[in-house]
Amino acid sequence: MAEEPQEQAQEQQPQKKEPLWGFIASDPELTFTSKGDARFYARIGEPKSQPEPDGTFTDLPPQFGDLVMFRKSAERAFEKFQKGDNFIAVVEPRDYVNSEGVQKQQFVASRIGHDNNITDYTVERRRPERDAAQRETATREQVQQVLAEREAQLDSDGPATAGAGPVQREAVTR
């Protein structure tokens, strides 16, 4: 099991968030911190390449690191990711000292998703936003139908005297 980062005696400046993409290199783990928060951990690999003078690239061995997430995000990531999955994440690199006194670095992800350039997947939406738009459209159509029926009724009532011309109506703003 991966060590939980411990507070260091020296105060650090907050790191800048940056993009990270790679692949999940180990089976993800879901553990819980001493405070009861969910913690996602996976060993990750970052593919590397080197530009050549002729404009091509040579693949280099990947660099490996540790990726962690916390709380509800950790639970969701554990449900969605498995070893071998390609991902894109927003991370904050953090240095910490493990339980053996060794200084290490890990990436703390605030967002993570499958890399859609490599991964085929289906999206299931949580909020029925499109359904709401369709219901709204149906409501508008119903209102338009009711208004058209009312206008047809007014037209069919016509003037009482035969041979009179069409009834003049003033435009009404609604």
C-alpha cells in the first residue's frame, strides 16, 4: 500500500496545477485516510519521446510516478479506471517524505478523465438537461397550438352583417 504524505516541517508554496496524461500502470487502490476520506492511488506511466533532427520522434521509456485523488473524486476514479487505461488529468505535483524518511513526489489530481483520442467510451449524463430542453420545446409547441386554435375561433366568429370585410385587429404585445 502506498504511504500517505505526511506534513513537512517547512512550509511550501502552493504548486501550480498542470495537465498530465499517461496510462494507469498498476491496479488502482481505494484506501481511507486517518480522517476517513477516500484516497485513490495508482502508479502511472507518462509516455516520453525525443525529437530527431529529421522532424520525427523516437519513443523513449515511460517515466513512472504516483497519482492520488481524495474524497468523492477518489471514489469515482476508483469506479471508472483500471490498469492500462489512458487518462488526462489536472494535477498538482507535491513532494512528501514517506514513512521510511525518503523524499518522494506524487501527483494530486483534482480532475481526471479517459483520453478520448485513445479510448472509446459511452457518456451517461447525470442531469437530464436535454430532456428538460425537449419538455420546454413541447410546452412552447402546446402554447402555440392553443394560440392558433384561439385565433381560428376568432376568425370563424366573423362579422354579423353579410358582405362586410375582414375584421381589423390591433397588434397586441404578449
